[in-house]
Amino acid sequence: MDTGIPVEPRHTDPMGICHGGMMASFCDRLLPLVAHRKVPEIGRQFLPTISLQIGYLAPSVTGFWVQGEAQVPCTTRPTGSACFRCDAPLEPCP
């Protein structure tokens, strides 16, 4: 499942770069959505985030489309595991 967000001025810091907290929130919201859709056994269970590690490789600025793709490589009890990849183009959205 892929989803994305347009970077708007309200998502940015004073330099016009998408705030890291916004990116983290986007990741944190996408992961359980994908888990619920791809792993039927999970059903409608609440999936709290226990650990979220993010490496920021490049900035996303106002007007860019940030797209995320999540995968659920394994599920275990009581915790599971999910991977997330987020890409942004090198130019603004049309």
C-alpha cells in the first residue's frame, strides 16, 4: 500500500523544509494502516508504536509530494515488525 502527502506550509519549519515531526507522524500513521490491510489476523487490534527509528536523507520542501510505502515482514506476539520507505521527488508537484 502506497500513500502520500503534499508538503504544505503548515508542515514546514521556518526554512520551508518539511518538519521531521511531520514526517515521523506520517510514518507512524501509515504503518498500522498497512498492517491492518495486509495481515488479516491483526483484525482491528490497536497497534501502538514501541520504537520508531528514522533516517532523514534529504529535505522535502513546500510543494513536494512525499510518498510512503510500508511492508509488514513479520508479525509476532506480543509485538510485530514493520518496515517503511518514504520517497520525495527532486521537484515540486505539478
